[in-house]
Amino acid sequence: MSRLPDIPDLAQRIRSGDRRALARAITLVESGRPDHRAAALDLLDALGTEKQALRIGLSGTPGVGKSTFIESFGLKLAQAGLRVAVLAVDPSSVRSGGSILGDKTRMDRLTRHPGAFIRPSPSQSLLGGVARRSREAVALCEAAGFDVVLVETVGVGQSETIVAQMTDLFVLLLAPAGGDELQGVKRGIMESADLILVNKADGDLLPAARRTCSDYAGALRLLRKRPQDPDGFPQAMTVSALEEDGLDGAWEAMQTLVAWRRDAGVWDETRAGQARYWFDEEVQAQLLEEIRRDPEIARAMTQAREAVASGRQRPAPAAAAVLQGFRDRHG
């Protein structure tokens, strides 16, 4: 994107549900150019925060069938009359920073549905594969009138818990496996998950899927009950994305949990907490960008980084010296 868009016109087209306008807006918020960033902030301000979609975070081990699940689940919702957006956050190419997995090509049926929108985004090497601007892309999808936004994250690890800071529900998708697999799932992920879905519960894998589900259900019972959960949550269930079995039950569980949280006031409290979290993150990110834009301070950072790497300086005093230099230059 080279030429800056007409912000009022773009905002109006997004509100009307224009998917091409939405795609262009997401490209705008993902751009690192300062003029694009300023235009993106103007666009977000113009759109406001009137509509709230149900934001569902989805993570899972490689090969678990995330794309198949998202397509089957998304189609079920779309066929029920809901508008569904999928933000598939891919690993970034080391050289170009672009998306390399091509999730969109693996969800062909969902891509063709008029009530669905799929957008792969480069992770830009950030924590947990969640792109820095993904939360703003979610806001754009909400403004475009989507009812459900699915945010797919990369892999499973401690860092993936950051997705809980931008979604209303966090779903962990796992494959049938033995006890070793259970031990490999980090406690932080288990504590963040609202729903664990054991996929591939079909054919020869059905018995293993049921055992795995039972193992996870037992593990969830050992965790302390969270105040934002009603009785019975978090819970583990089996699904088969391939045969589209168990998807209705999973959606019903999600709706039950959301309804309870809305009635209990947890929904609003969570959204407010997320807003505070991202405000703090944005202040830190913008401050770091401002520091790096100063050529002299950038050189000082490079020198200090090498001094720390070689052991000539410790990290804390080296950082303090760089920040003091920035304060001296900018008053």
C-alpha cells in the first residue's frame, strides 16, 4: 500500500461490510510506516468501539488439525447465519517477514462462503506468534459487523497465553495422545484454556481421543477453580473436525460460558482489563520506537548491547545509561 486511503470513505465501506475495504484496512494497521501508522490510528478512531464480536482464541500443537477445525467450525457458524472472521497468524519468513503457511489456501470452502472472511497475518517474530496489530485487526472485523472472530495462534507454548489478552474465550485444540503429551502441555496454557477440544475423535483414533479427553478433564479438576468460570468449566470435550462431529456441543459450551460471564459482569471486567493491558503494551512499544528513531541513541543501544553480550557491562546499568542519554537529549 503506497497511497494513503481516504479515511472517512474507508471507514464507511468497512461499516457497510465491504471485505476488500476490510482487507485494505488490516494491511494499513499492519504496516510499519509512520504515515500508515498515523492513518491507521485515525481510522480506528473514526470507527469507534460500538460493536463487540465474540472473540475466540485458538491454539494447538502442529498437526492437530487447526485449519480443518477452523474451516468446519467456521462453516457451521456461517451456515447458521453468523458472520465469521478468521485471523490466522502465521510464522514469519525470516527474510521477508511475510506469511508462509498459507492457511487461506487450506480453508477453501470457508473462503468461498459470503459470510466469512479469512486473513493470514505475519507474526513479525513477536511473542507467541500473535502479531502486534492483531488486536487492531480484531477491532476492524468487529466494526465490519462480524459476529465471531477466530484468532488462530502459532504452536503451543508458555508465550501463547498472551492470546488471552485479546479474546473472550481461549480454546486449546489437541490430538489424541498418551500421558507424555499431557506432561508436555504447559501449566500456563492449561490455566488459560476455557475449553480443551481433543480433535480427530473418529475412526481408529476414537478410543485414544476419549482417553485423552478423560486425562485432560482430570487434569483440569486439579487446577484451582477460576472466579470467572461457572461450575463445569473449564472443560474438555472430543470433536472430529473431519466428520464435523461434536462441533455443536463445543459451540453450545462456548455460548453457555459467554452467557454466564455476561450475566456475572465478568465479560465487561475482562474487556476492561485487556484494554488496560494493551494500553501499557502500546506505551512501551511506542516509547521503544521513539528511542530507536534517534540515530545517536540507536548507536548507543548497539554499543551497549555488544558490551552486555561480551560481558563488559551488566544489562541493568547499560540500559540505564542508554535511557539517561535519551532523557538528556530530549529533556
